[in-house]
Amino acid sequence: MSIMRGKQIVLGVSGSIAAYKVAELARRLTLDGAAVDVVMTEAAKRFVGPATFQGLTGRPVLDDMWALPEDGVVGHVALGQRADLVVIAPASANTLARIAAGISDDLLTTTVLATPAPVLLAPAMNPHMLANPATQANLSTLRQRGMTVIEPAYGRMAEPMIGQGRLPDIAEIEGLIHGLLGQRYGSLRGLKVVVTAGANYEPIDPVRFIGNRSSGRQGYALAAEARDRGAKVVLVSGPAAIEPPAGVELVRVETAHEMEQAVHAALPGARLLLMCAAVADYRAADVAPRKLKKADDEFVLRLVRNPDILAGIAQRSDLIKVGFAAETDNLIEYAQAKLERKGLDMIVANEAVASIGSAESAATLISADRLIQLPQQPKQQTAAAILDAVETQFAARLHMQNIRNDTT
Ligand code: C5P
């Protein structure tokens, strides 16, 4: 079930040309089951009509702090009091300045001043306005007060100029909203989770590599699901076909060696490792320093074994380890053998051809005493089912009070 379901979100829209983009955010949050109250500043209404937001959220757009009839609570503070999260997107320089100064001269600033909920700010403005020391000082004040500020994106502005000040992708804002709600309400809140995802590229020469067809979809879905449940997620990702989720710490790697090092660096303090990456078993024995030229009809490439990342941490009994097995035959039998050989708590067995690179999977979850067959479904749902099973089967270890901080 989406973390958004039943949540009260205040979406503040202030005066910036990027205001039209957040109509999509209002739509997505509403479709995910949230009650989205859009609050517009006077300037925002010059950029987009309230009817757009009203149509997308199915709720009236609010702009008048004197016109909020509420039972028991004084109208103008009611919105902020009952909100699970306040997000302001786009946040204009003027709105940021008013919030930083504690001014409450309209419904949006009053709501922010009166809310105990987390506040997420997505500034979007002209690059000179963003770089202005006044705006920078306001942003740093707001950060210090515990508000989350999304870094504006760099690129082409509405005016003919290139610079920093664009509203980030809606998916990024959405991901951060999910993360903040997870940290407040999620079942994994406060826990550190390490997820590996994607393929490995093992170089042959400066332009060629040995790779595999892993798209990163299952690992990215797991990272997003753990984030939505409030975990502090480190996502160690090899090359992948899709954009990584927002609101996680992303460590990009290419080779199995780099992945092993990144996993070891991420493990201190972690409670759960989801080893979803399709790690390369072999690498070229010698990597050519220059591009190889074709010569003979045959070319022999010598490969050597890569380290097994899971085997290297098999002794870590404090860490719950979930491995993944993609096989073309004898799926369950091979997966069960790997569960034992690699010292895993659970292994997710997938039919390789159907699952690798695809948007869906039909996984079997195998642990020492259980075998759960999941239906063919989108990888997001598989991710949720995997974390449900981990939370059910290893609840005590997951929420154990003291953990060792070493990686051996
Ligand atoms: O042995 P096999 O590659 O099928 O095992 C798959 C599981 O082991 C996956 O969880 C994968 O991420 C992990 N693995 C690893 N190090 C390797 C190869 C695979 O940790 N060198």
C-alpha cells in the first residue's frame, strides 16, 4: 500500500513560471491516495488557474485565510495543524523570504508557521535571484530550522539563459515526499538499509566491456520501497537502464570490485542488505590500456573470477542478508543451495529470461523454513512483498537495540 494513502498533504504553490509543472505533482499524489490541499499565493494565480489544481485534486484550492470554516480550530491555522506534510513547489524567492522572516500574511505562510509537520521546499527562480546572498541566507536559515530544501536544477530557464534555478523533476520531489512521510510513519524508520542494483561493466579496453542485461528495476524498486518505509537507504548501483529513486544515498559503481568496496563502506550501522545487483562473476585478466585493434579471425579473452561479495560477509550474523538468484533451470534447487552456501537469510529466486530487464517478475522467496511463491507482478509490488516477508520473518533482529558497527 502506498505511503501516500490517507495522508493530508498541503501543496503550497507560489509565484514562479514553474507553477504549471506541479499540476502533475498534485495529480500523482492524489492518484496515490493522498488528500491534497493546494494553497496558492496571489502571485501563483497569475501563472496557473486554480481550476487546474481543483480538477486534479478534487478539492477546492485555498487562498483566503479568512475563509476556512473548521470545527474547533481557528480556520487559518487548521490546515497546518492537521497536515502530515507541507510541500512548497515552486517556492519563489519572495515566499522563501517571508517564511524565513516568520511572516504570516497569507494562508500559505500562516500554514507553514503553524505546522508541526515536516516542510519540503522546492525553490525555482531566476539564477540571479537564487544566487543572491539574501536568498542564499534565507535558504540556509530554513535548512537550519529543519526544513528540507531540494537543490534547484541546472539548465535552460524560461528566459533565454542557462543556469541554476529550475524546478527539479516531479519524480524527484515525489520521492522526497515519500521519504519524509516514511521517516514519520514507516515501519523501517531509523534503520539503515543497503541495496545493490543494476549490472556490472568489466572493462576489456578503454571502450569495451563485458556486461549483462540487468536493468536495475528490481533493486531501484526495493530502494524506493525501503525509503517509503522510512529507512535510511544507501543504494550501490552499477549501470542501469532507468533513473535511480530520489531520497536515497546513491553510490555509482561499474565493476564488481568497485561494488564490493562500496558495499563494505556502506555496511557499518546497516541492519539489512538487499543484494539485488547482477554482479559479474568474471573480469578480463588484463585490461588493454589502448583500444584493441582487430587482427586475426579469432580473439581469445582470458577471464578471472571476481570476489563473491556476499561470501565475503557471510560471517555478519547481525546483518539480515537477502540474495537474489536468477536461473534458467533448476531454479528452486539452485537458489536453495545458494541460500546455504552464501549464508543468507533469504533468497529471491527468479526465472532469469522472464525477469532480467523486464518490468515484471514472478519471484519465489526462500528462507530456511519458508517458501513463498509470489504472483507475476510489477517489480514495485515484488519489492513490497520482499520487504513484508523480511519484516515478518526477521522482526526481532531488524529492530534489535544494539548493533555492532564493524563490517567483518
Ligand atoms: O551465485 P550467483 O551470482 O547466482 O548469486 C547471486 C547472488 O549473489 C546475488 O544476490 C548477487 O548480488 C550475489 N553475488 C555476489 N558476488 C558475486 C556474484 C553474485 O555477492 N561475485
